[in-house]
Amino acid sequence: MGHLTYLAVLAFIAGASLWLEYAVRTRVLRRPLRLLASVLPVWVLFVVWDRYAVDAGHWTFDDDLISGIRIGSLPIEELLFLVVVPVAGILTLEAVRAVKLWPVGDVPEGPEGLVR
């Protein structure tokens, strides 16, 4: 069971934030190109950094806590982490924005510009 620990943490993070898409209508997942433009550059940067750090021996991943599936030197859990956590952060930000009725910077002012 220990080898699923990292995946369990990712599932908890996803579950703790994905409901916001539907309950608060954040519309994050309904705009996949915008989400991709937000997550992909950060994902690429951190994958490069992680690969360098692992290959240089600066850090490792505990084989007892991961599934053992690797892409290159990185476990699949780390690659998923670099997607799940930013998406959870964006969902949380958009949920707070929707509940507080804060305007979104890229849409017109007024009721039609509020994310609801």
C-alpha cells in the first residue's frame, strides 16, 4: 500500500479542488486552452529542473512511496503532481473570485464579466 502514497496524496488534492468546478462554477475546466497556457510553461520548467536535480543526485524519490512507473528519471507521480497542484490552485483562486464576485481581468466590467 505504501507504493500508492504519492498517488493517494494527488487524489486527495484533486478531490479537494475539482468539486469547485461544479459547485461554484469556476469554468476552469471549460476553458482548456487557457488552462493549458497557464500550466504547460510551468510544467516544462519544473520537469527540466526536476530531471536535472534527480540526475545530478540533488534529490531522489522514495521507491517505497511511488508506483515505480518512471518516464526518464522522474516517477509518473511527480509529473502528475506538476499538473494537479497548479490546476488545484487555479480552481481555488477562481472559486474565491466567483464567491467574492471579484471581476476577472480579461473580461468586460459589469455583471456579464463576472465568473459565475
